[in-house]
Amino acid sequence: EKQAEDNNSAECSEPGTMDLKFTSSRKYISISVPSKSQAMSPHIKSVDDVVVLGMNLSKFSKPAQFFICVSGVFMFYLIYGYLQELIFSVEGFKPFGWYLTLVQFGFYSIFGLIELQLIQDKRRRIPGKTYMIIAFLTVGTMGLSNTSLGYLNYPTQVIFKCCKLIPVMIGGVFIQGKRYNIVDVSAALCMSLGLIWFTLADSTVAPNFNLTGVILISLALCADAVIGNVQEKAMKLHNGSNSEMVLYSYSIGFVYILFGLTCTTGLSPAVTFCSKHPVQTYGYAFLFSLTGYFGISFVLALIKIFGALLAVTVTTGRKAMTIVLSFLFFAKPFTLQYVWSGLLVVLGIFLNVYSKNMDKIKLPSLLGLWKKSMEERKSRTLSQTV
């Protein structure tokens, strides 16, 4: 019995075992739990990792993650915006915005498949029904946005898309049950009002408005406001990866657009036109899609780490920079009203950053300053009396 008891004690001391041990003198429970690294497979350990273009952002600090994501968004999406305007500057291409979206979705699906093959975890975590909804919203926001460029000039289209801050906050309240403070609301209002003022300046200097284009970009804005919150909720609930999100949402969206173009006989004229200008259409579309794919990877990382509202704030600032570069590379008239509206947007960005770091950055209130001055005055009077 003594030898059997010693054997049981040795077995319980090994890691990874759980056993109950009783003795005649004292009854007690001995529980040995394996360490986290021993119990979890490499598969599960990487669930919470955020990998972008083969780089694991989870190894960096929060400020470093934010800097890397913002740098990637600005770099790739500025090139993306330039190529997008360049494609629609090709004479005769403006009616084929939906076909450009089809080609873009096809490239995104290929890029997502390649990236998914390079990572260890190839399982689909998010349900197919959720991907069908996300794909429908993605088709709406990108297809309608590309098509609106056939009716609006590029700065006006970008300005309309920048006004989605308020719809994103509304979507966050209704979809995820979020609550925003007064600073977040003020930031969204400042950025939206500044960009609307920018639109008014653009319409005054170079009016190019069309009711059809306004309707299209407004519908794209509504879809864009919802998709960020749906993606954030799905990725956090099911721990889906960025490559998985891109592959399934854009491949399903490709099927949606292909079916729509086939039913509306809009596929044949677009293929005929692009076959006559392969470099200016398919060549630019490849680079356009590649930079957009890299950019969306960083946007999804921002959504997963920092939330939809901060991601939209960063992309809104990027769009403002895109407008500036649009004026530099594609000659357009300029007015000082652009400067004041841009400063209002910068104020909105500051308010949003302050809202995310209110516990670290505490600005003095007017009441606090008044109390502090009163205390200093009292102490000065007391010292004079002494």
C-alpha cells in the first residue's frame, strides 16, 4: 500500500494531470494544472494574434501597433486613390464602374487565397451567413462608390465618403449597443462639418454635381457606415483573421456582381472596351487592387485592435490627404476655404484621439482653473498677512 501510494503521488506530480489524493491522516485535494503553453496548441495560441502581411502585430506595444497600422493605411490608400482617379480619367471608362469593382473583387479574392495559404490557421471561423451579409455591404460600398465617379468629380466623392463618421457611431449604437461620450460626438461633428464645408467650397469653385451621383454615393455611405461595425462584431465574436475576412467577403461579392452584370447585360460592353485598352484598364486595376488589398488589411487590423470608430477616423484623415494630393497631381482650382475646413477636420481628429486617451491626457477644466487661481490667491494673501 505504501508503494502504491508513492506511485500515485508521483503520477500526480507530473504536469498535465489532475487527480484527487486521500490519506488516512488527512483528506486533501491535489490539483496539478498544465501551463498555458503546454495545454494550448500552436493553433489556439495564435487565435488572438493580429497578423498583417505576414507581420504579427501582437508582439508590439499598443502605440507601435497604432503607428504601423496608420502608416500602412496612409501609404497604400494614397496610392490607391491616385490610381482610382487615374483609371477614371481614361476617356470612355466612366460608365464601367461596376466592371472595375468586379475586377477589383476578383484580384482581392486571389490575394486573400494566397495569403490564407501562407498562414497556419486555414479554418473558416466566421459563419457563412455573416459573410453573405458582409459581402453584400462590401459590394454596396465599393460598387456604388466606384460607379459614382462617373457622375461626380473625385474630391466631391471622397468628401461624401468622409461624412460616414456619424453613421458609424449610429450603427455602433444599434448594432453593438455602444455608448459614446460627448467628446466622440464632438469629434464626429467637427470632422463631418469640416468636410461638408470642403464640399461646398469645391462645388463653388468647380461645380460638377449630378443628382444620380449624389444618390449613389449616399447609398455607398450608408453601407460603409454599417460594414465597419458588422466586421468588428464578427471578428471579435469568432476570432476571425484578416485574410479570412478578405477572402470570403470579396469572393462572395464577386459572385454577386458577376450575377448582376450578367442579368443587366453590362458585362459585354465593359469587356470589349477594356480589351482595347488593356494596360490602362487591367494594368492600372491590378496595381489599384494590390494597394487596396494591402490597405484593407491594415484597416481590418485597426478595426480588430482599436474598434470601428478609430479606424474610420484614421481613414477619414487619409481621405483628406488624398484630396490634397488630388489637387496636386490633377490640376484643380484652389480656395482658402479648403484650409479652414481642413483645420476643422484636424480638430475632430484631436478630439477623437483625446477621447481614446482621456485617462492619460487630462485637460484642465474651467472650474478647476478657477479653483486653482482662488487657492493661489488665498495662499498669497495669507503669506502677505504673515
